[in-house]
Amino acid sequence: MTPKRFFYAAIVILWVAATALLLFRHYGSNQSASFAANKNIFSEELYKGQWMGLYYKGEKTGYSHRKVEKVGDGYKISEQMKMRLNVMNVQKEIETFAAAYLGPDMKLKAFDFMLNSDVAMNIKGRVEGRNLKVSMETAGTKAEQVIALKDEPSLNLSLIPNILKEGIKTGKKLSTIIFDPMTMTQERILVEVEGKERIMSMNVMREAFRLRGSFKGIKFSVWLTEKGEVLREESPLGFVLIKETEADAIQIGNPSVDLIAQVAVPFNLKLPPDTKYLRVKLSGINLKVLELDGGRQNLKGNVLEIKKEEITSNPPTPPFTKKGKGGLLEEYLKDTMFIQSKGPEIVSMAKEIVKDEKDALKKARLLYDWVYRNIKKTPAITIPMATEVLKSKRGDCNEHTTLYTALARAAGIPTRIALGLTYKDGYFYYHAWPEIFIGQWIAIDPTLGQFPADAAHIRITTGDIDKQMQILSVIGKIKIEGLEYR
């Protein structure tokens, strides 16, 4: 396997997560049930169901089926997606399913989300009073979390019914909050009706309104008729959904266009294997909303300077559980749904690896060595859980980074996940790696075997999957020009 194969999951899985949430973008959550008394909440077209073909660079790569059903005295709104992607010349089959269950008052009662690819993942949520109880299972590993809700959740019929309610017209804007079941967070969505257009749909010229939207910094477009039919939708990374008959939609070909090759960023300099210093000019993106400045990275205007860290034998070690000069917070030691740093298996393995070692830097190196040596380098499209990776001992950059982060936190080392780009053979590829705090933030790469990581790692953002989604707003837009290296 070439090193390039390590890089793709950091992008593919985030795109899959964002695209699979079309259901929740169209029919989000957290609004007073102002539609409850209205019996015509959903258009006839939504009850019939809508089939959409999924295309990338003109090639048929999958389909989507959305529908509304009456279930008892409430409703079920669901979307199924199937896709076949060419990833580093490997055909990957991916299936997702999302469903929201509503009461007669349109309030959200429960939801299901399923992702099936290299590993099957199931997420279920149920509203219990002012709490949302969430359970997640992947490869036999289970995790549960109870989320305290500020407001009683209800389904916000955001895009389609809300825009149609008072009549769709050019210039109409909508700003609302939706619930994202993948990241367990509430996010604002902005939509504007830009104008009316005639577009070809199923061999017929149709009139539709063009809607532009923004979700977590990710831009998307929807072509919507006055009856609520979605004729076309443009999603992150250049994928397009087009209304089709069921017979046409379910026909999936074998895509020839490589997704990773399409999103790799060309670079004008040839970098050595262990770059210690790199200075580049960035363009095409909003630099202010990203985590480009800080630690090893220094941003001045649109010029980014990266210096590989010099690690001292006895770095200063401030208290980790208090906010210090650098704004270091307890969050870098916490246990999360995906990074189970307090899980018995993770804690036990961390102790077994570091044994009686007290020095934080030496502990970090021991953990790094163990992950690099023991986790098989295998590409996988899944959202990794640390306990599952520990059990399977296989994966790419996402799996290596998630497991290392959990083990390091269990060993008392503040650690965060960085997502960005790293260089290989004339291109920058999207990649994930850990950063540890031992007197200073230090980037390491247990996937590629670098401690510390070389200066050809450009950090874009840090955090769990809710923060990592931000990388999708960069793909296809960022340009990197090399100015100096050594």
C-alpha cells in the first residue's frame, strides 16, 4: 500500500457524513411546533417519495430515496443513500440511512442513523424529557451518551415546508437551527431563494427556484419547485443529486474518476522526506475562520510559516486541568463518544504500554511507538471509535489518530486531533494526526511514523468530527504556493 492510501478517509468519511445528513438539512430540528395544527404540512410529492441519482464529474455513482410516511398518530421522515466511490483506484460501496420519528405535534421523538461501509455503524437517539439519550454501536463496540437539551427538541421543517408555507419567492431568506445526529450538536443553517430558473428534469424543461445554503461553512444549492419537488441538489465536493425515476436512480455504474486525486492540492516545490521548515502562500479560502495560526504554525497575512518542533529533554509541564497562558483546557483530557479515554480497555492498555514511566514526553513516545507498530495500515471508510480500533488493530490515519488520542489522554497527556494536509509526491493530501501538549503543542504522526511530524503537515482545524466538518469548506478551493523550505 502506498502512503497516499492513508490519507483518503479523513476526507471521504466527512463528505459521507455531510451528504447523508441531507434529510436533517431539509427537515432539521428545534423549533416550536407551529405547524402542528396544519394538516397539510407535507406536500403530496414528499409522501410519494423522491428518487435522486447521485453523480460525480458526470459519472453515475449512487442514488438517494427520501420519503414521508404516516406512522400511527405521528410521522417518519427518512432518506436512504447508496453510493459507489473510486477511492485511490479502489471501488468502495457505502450505504447510509437516516430517519426521524415525530409525534402528532411534530416534535422529535427519536432518530436512527446508519452507515455501512468497511465497518457498520448504528446511531440511535431517543428524547426522554429534556434529555437526548444516544447509543452508538460499531463492530460490536457500544457507547452511550446522555445529552442535556436546552430546549425541548422538535422537528423544524426548515427548508421545504417553511419556505413554501408563505409562498416561495426570490429574495426570501431563512436562518434556523437544525440538529445534527452525527455530531450530536445543533447547527445554524442559512438559506436564500436567489431566483427562478428553467432547468431540464427527466427530459422535461421545468421551472424551479434556486436556493443557496450554508451549513457549517459548507455551501450547497437546491432547485425547488412550487410543489416542493427537489429537481437538483449540489452537495460538497462537487457531487450532484438529480431527480430521476426509481428505475433510473438505482442503476449505479463503476466510477472511473478518483475522488482523492480530484481533491489533492498540487504543489510547485519538491519537498524532502523530513522537511524541517516550510513557508507557503495560501489563497482561495477564508483564512480567518481556520486554525492556521498557533504553535508550530505562524500566519502573517496569507503567508504561512511552519517549523518542525524542537523537543527538549525536560519540557515545562504546566497544570493541564486549568486554563493557562495558552488557553489550555481540560477538554484535551476528556472522554468522548468516539475517544473513550476513560474506557476500561483504553485505560488498561495505556498503563500496559507506559508501565511506571512518569516523564510525559517519554510516555507520549512509548504510546506513539506502540500505535505505529501494532495498528495495521489499512484504508477504511468509517467513523472510528477508539475502543473498536483497539480491538480490530487496523485502519488508516483516522483510526491511528483516534486510538492514539484516547491512549494519550488516558495516560494524562492532553491531546487533540488535527486535520489538514500533508505532502506526498508533488501534492498535498488531506490527512489527520494527533497533537500532544507537553509544555508546547507537538504534532506527531503515528500513521506515517514521524515524532514529531515534519513541517509538511499543514493544520487546518482541530477537534472531534463536529469540528472536522469544517475541512469540507476548504476542499476544491485552497491553493498552496511554496515559497521556501529546508
